[in-house]
Amino acid sequence: MPKLFTPTPLRPEVKGPVAVVDIGSNSVRLVAYDGLTRAPTPIFNEKALCGLGNGVAKTGELSPASVAKALAALRRYRTLIKIMDVQQVYAFATAAARDATNGPAFVAEASAAVGAPVSLLSGRREAELSALGVISGFHEPDGIVADLGGGSLELIEIKGTKIGKGVTLPLGGLSLMDASNQSLRNAAKIAQEQLEAAKLLTRLRGRTLYAVGGTWRALAKLHMRQRNYLLSIMHGYNIPAREAADFGGLVERVNAEALVAVEAVTPARRPLLAYGAIVLDEIIRKAMPKQVTISASGVREGLLYEQLSSAEQRLDPLIFSAQMFNDAYSRSPRHAEDLRHWTDGFMDSLRLEESPEDKRLRHAACLLADVNWRAHPDYRSEQSLNIVVNGAFTGIDHPGRCFLALTMSYRYLGLDADVNPQIRAHLSPRLLDRARLLAGAMRIAYVISAGIADVLPRTPLLAAKGKLVLTLPPDLADLVSERLSNRLKQLTKLVGREPAIQIGANAKAGNGTAESA
């Protein structure tokens, strides 16, 4: 079970930035991260579309023009790495360099250009790292990872933190374009034949297909724009399998330039959209997954995850990221831990069913509850919503983001506020009720603690005998006010209890019972 809350020290040791250089069949990319942590945040991201895989399927060689572009990009990255004072560089090359006869010579030149050894990944190794990337970015994933690059498609099964066997197929966008002589009909036939032999796909029925790779992210971006989807975060975007297949069929039939919102996709990527759609459609037809989920975490993130200790790997990435926000931006970071324990006692006393996923979302909300206190009071709700909806969090799906965003909005605007209806539409009635319930508790917590640590442990809020009782020690009795009473009354309407404030000498929070006065 992933650890839900990381204890002190609250401000973990800052590690120097690390960088990954990914020499793919279509693009050569540099991503620098803030450190080697459970949830590394990109601080610089640049790619050069070099097309190393162009023509490899026909000629067997990397073209001189593509090699020259790639080496120029790598020399630029070397300078950027030096400017950023990167402490560790991880560099690798994938299918194009792996399949070309002049691949080893190119890898040697690439190593000299970027100033770091470049590893030539085997198909199996690439699939493993892609699987680790998905494991690092999702909470308890279950399904098959499909990493579509320019040169190849890697398929590998995952369940929780366990990785199964994988397979590499020559179905990358550039490879499929070359092998089919740019005929979509031939490409569909090739994809069907290759995937028919992939017995691994028989294990995908009713599970999740985790789609990794730039072409599939571009398809998902188009799908988002056509739906006028509220969120812009790609990671965790979920499409029902049948809908994904239908959309793939549309992309296959229609000229890319005629697609709605095609301007969201770079011109260099557009010719590959139809080939990516063909492969996706064929996988869905053969394997019948429940859904397709987009992963922004792939080989690069898997490589970094692999470097962590087993204890670091077990940390929950959502909680880790939320705590980093709390430590950096809250007025009193230890207050978040108090709030977490205080709401533990509150929820336990209500005896409401709370799943492990419910609890981790509640804990994340406690960590994020005060990260925008420096904003103008009139805009704290809006800023909180933007932080949560667009923040670089992993280990959370889009409904989970919306739960956190609504909780923060209700916390500032009030429980009866008409909070963003598009965000509300992403939540079940149950989660919507839990967002208001947690926000109502937070509204009480902040008017008795002022967001400062060591107050909430002395002021439990617990349900007992048909009442919701807030207990204050004698030295805090003067906190009682009309504002506090009104907020308590608002919350009791949600839980069907009578409000009560009592003064007690031995108030302690977190045990799930109300102290007597």
C-alpha cells in the first residue's frame, strides 16, 4: 500500500537537476527535471523533430540529413545542460538507431555531441522503461502499456508495480508509413497482421490501455478540443474504448488538415496522425479494452523512477507532489499535517464509508488547502482551482483533480456557492458531496486555527449522539463567535446532526469520539 503521508522533515533535501536526452525515431528531446524525486517536475523541455526513422525501413540506414539535424540538436543540449548545472544526464536512443546498420556509429557520435554516454535501448528494455514510467505516474495501474514511437510499438503488461512480458512491433508511425508506401489501406493490413501475433493483447480485455507517445497524445489533444473539454492536462485523460475507436476511424478517413482543431497539433506531427489512429483502432478491435488512458509518463520518467530507492518508489506521487506545494507555499506547513489528522477524526466519527482512494484525495486536499494564501482574498478560490486543475501532479485522474479543485473552491467561496458547473460535471454525486463535506470542515478549521500549526490537535470536531461537537479548551474559549457558529451550522446540514460547541479541559483530536466537557 503506498504511503499516504510523508512525515517530517517537511522540506526534503533538494537534489540538483537531472536531465534525460531521448533520441527517438521522430524527435530528439531534452527534458531537465528539478531533481531525482518520486514526482520530478520538468524545468526545461525542448525537442527537435529530426526524423531519424525516415527511410530506415526501406534503406536500412539513418539518412545523413537526419543525423546532421540530430547531432546539431545534441550539441545545443550539451550547452543547455551546462547552463542549467545539471548534476546527472541520462541519454538513450531507441528504434531508429537500433534498427539502422549505421546506428552504432551514430550512437558514438551522439555521445560525443551531447557529452554523455548514450545507451542504445533494446525493444525489451524500452518496453520495461515505458512500463515503469506508467507505474510512476498512475496510482495502482492495471492493463497494458502501448508506447508508440516513430520506429516501433512497445506493448507490456502492468498490474500495480508488477511488470509482465513485453513485445516490440515495427508499427511506429514513420516505420508504418515507409512499410506501407504511404497507403493507409496497406498500413491497416500491416498493423492487423502484426497485432494478430501479439498474444499479449488477449490479456487486455476489459482493462485499461495506457497510451504513451507523442502521436497518441496529439490524437488525444484533438479529441479534447473537439469535445471542448475543460481540462488541458493530458496525463490521465480517459476515453472509452469504443469512442476512441470511432474517433480513430474518423482520423483515418479525413485529411488531417480538415480535422477540427488540427491547429493544436504541430504540422510535422500531422502526417503521422492517421497511422497512429490505425494502430490504436486495430488494438481496440483485437483486444477490446475498457478504456484508453493517456500517459505523459513514459520511458524518460521510467528511467528516473528506476534510479530511486525502493522506499522512494513506494511513496505516493500525488501526496509527494502535494506536500512539496505545501512546504513551499503554505503559511505554516505543519498545519497541513494537523488538518489531515483532524479530518481523520472527523470522518471516523461520522462513520461514513471512505475508500483508500477517498482518503488519499482527502489527504492531498489537506496539503493543498493553504498554498495560495498570498493571493488577494477575492481571487483565492480561482487561483486554487487553477493550481489544482493545471498543476504538475501525477498519480491522479481527472475526476480526482476536479474533486480537489471543488474542495478548494468551496473552502473559500462557501458551501452554497455555484462553483464551476463544468468541473462539477466530472464528479459523481457522492464525490461532490464529499468535496462539500471536506470543505465545510476546512472552513471551520481555518477560523479556529488561522492556518497555524498546533491548534487543531486541541480542538476536535467529532460526531456523537446526534450532534456534531466542536470542543475548545478553556484558553481558546474566546474563539466562539457568530462566524464560527454559522460555519458549524452549515456543515451540520450536510451530515444531519445538530451543531454544538463545548468547552473542555482535555480536548484531543483524532480518536473518533467526542470528549466530555
